[in-house]
Amino acid sequence: MAIFIGTRDGVYRTATVPVEDVEQVLDSGDTPRVRTFPEVDGVFAATKTGLYRSMDEGQTWEDLGVPQEEVYSVVTSPDGERLYAGTHPAHLYVSTDSGETWDELEGFQDLPSRDEWHTPRHRNEAHVRSLGVHPDTPDRVIAGVEVGGVHISADQGQTWTERRDGVHDDVHHILVLGADEYVASCGDGLYRTRDAGQSWRRLDTELDHRYFREAFMFDGRLYAAAARSSPGTWSGEGGADAILVESTDSGETLETVSYPGGPAEIILAWTVVDGRVLAGTNDGKLISRDSDGMWTDAGQVPEGIRSLKGC
């Protein structure tokens, strides 16, 4: 077993939960995504210094040479033939030869709202923060842009349709639950669609905390965490002032639960290890959900956690 931990200082690896030994295996700087895919071999790390892949459980890494250096998201097609990468500034690239060469999906730049994708805190630019594909709709690519909304392609990324009406445009993550069902975690709210983004329903209307970073589903239970406000407020005396919520009805009702590190630390990443949900916080804490539904301390890494993947 290996657990890969994307942090603000690169990728770490551990083999145990609770964590006893943790080793930095990639000095890549900020790493928004660490992912594996059943269709292709290797571990992928989307980082602000490039998209890397390891074929030997993190011992060595290869920079796949995406044309834009800052890579925020990565996904493969269900057949493994196409590898997509989303970058900052907000561009999309595809490789059909396992990352040897890349082509830009130029249709992504033709979306009507493209000129609106920018925010001062990201150098007046935007990035493709999240990418998703579902096996039942293999040619459909779902892209979440921070700041720019949700957009969908039905033809492997060649042409695009905006699906941003009804969802906040500060999109941090899109959880693909089914062919047409997604949950979007945004800077102002948690949203669900059951018609591939043609309409959205806000799920967090009963909560006081509105800044969501990433949702996760395992064994029929939806998990999400939210801070009261954006990261610029997390360094004060109360920290992030965050909550953890769980739902057994796809977000129709959200139950707030306690967790180690809360409310000062916010959960930013999720994975499953040996049938249990493992989560990571902005201060580098790992926590695990036991069989009784309680969250317990599972160790610490040296940097704030951005992404997790158990293999």
C-alpha cells in the first residue's frame, strides 16, 4: 500500500495509517492534484512546476512537458487513450501518446465567457482547477474553472458548451457521481446537478460556512468541508473556522460532525485506504474515519495538504 500526499511543497509518500514514516518523493512545489486512473499505469502529480508521472510508486518521476508549466488538473478518457491536462492560465491540452506530445484544445478558448475568467488574486487570470470524465459518457469532458464556471465538451474536448448558469463561478472541484450527476465545490457554495449542468441546485443553504474546496463520495456517503471564508482569513486566532459535513442522501441533508483539528483546520483532500476514508487538512494533519463513524488523528506531514491518493 502507498499513500501519495500532494502538499504545498511537493509530493510525500507513506505506507501506513496512522502515519509513522513519511518521505518526500517529488520536490515539485505546490501540488493541487495527485491522481491514479484504472485505465493507465502510474501516479500523476499536477503541480505548479509541471505534470509529473511515476511508474515505480514514486521512486522516480518524469515531467510530461505540458506546454503551460502550471498544471492544476489531469484526467484520462475511459479507454486510457487520451490524457487531458488543465493549466494556469486557463488552457486545456490533450495527449494521445501517453504524454509524449500535446495538442491544445483550442475550442476551449472560444467559450462566450472566456474574457471574464480572471481574478486579482490569481494574477488577473484563471485556471482549469478540475477535470472529470465518466465511463458512461466517454467522449464528454467536464471542466471547472477558477474563476470561470463549469463547461462541458461532448466531443473529446474539441467544442464546448457553458454550463455555468446557476452555479458560482469560483469552481474548485467537480465530483463526477454519474453520467449526468456532479457536485461542484465553489468559493461560495456546494451545488449539485443531475442533468449535466443544465440546471444546478444549491445544497448548503442551511449552513453558515460557504467556502467549499472539494467533495468526496464513498460507500453511499457524501463528504464535504467548508470554511467560513476564503484562505486569506485562515491565519487568524480561529484559523479556518471550518466544518465537516456528511450526507447519506446525495446532499439533500447535510450533518455537521466533529473532527480532529477542527474548526481551526479545514479538510482539503480525500481518499480511501483499506476501506476507510482518509482526509487531509490545510495544516498537514491526516484524519481517518473509523468503522463507528468517528474521525481520529492519523498523523502529520510537514506541509499543508492539497491532495491525497491511496494506491
